[in-house]
Amino acid sequence: MSVGNEAFDGLGARPLMTMDQSKGNEYDAVVIVEPRHGLPLLDPDPASKTKEADRRLLRVAITRARHLVVLVRPIGVLLLTPPA
């Protein structure tokens, strides 16, 4: 059974969507989930040709939130930024 956006009307909630699909929308809170198996949020290879595009897409997802951003990441994955 699939649930369309109309099921969430009036609740202030939206179903899951990709970061690309979030462009042009704004929400009170955004939850970004990195899968355990699959592509990481950012390619850890510094020579990656997609690194800048990945960063821009992640920025789009983060800036969709008016008040709160939650990043959910698997245990043991590489840090998004080097430790201070």
C-alpha cells in the first residue's frame, strides 16, 4: 500500500524524499539518513570527481530546514569533517 502526500496534508509532515526532490521546499525540521550499505553522504576519496556535487546536494538538504537538522549516520562510518 502506498501513501501519497495527500495523507500528510494538514499535519506539517511529508513522506520520505531524496535530497534532489527537496529542492525548492522548506520544512521546520529535516532528517537526513545515511544508509548503512550504499553510498555515503560524502565520498571519502579526496580526488573524487563528484565530491563538490555531493557537497552542494547535502547543503541543499540541510538548508531546507527552518529550525532543526538531524543527521542519522551508521556507527563506524568515516567522519564528515576531520576531528579538531
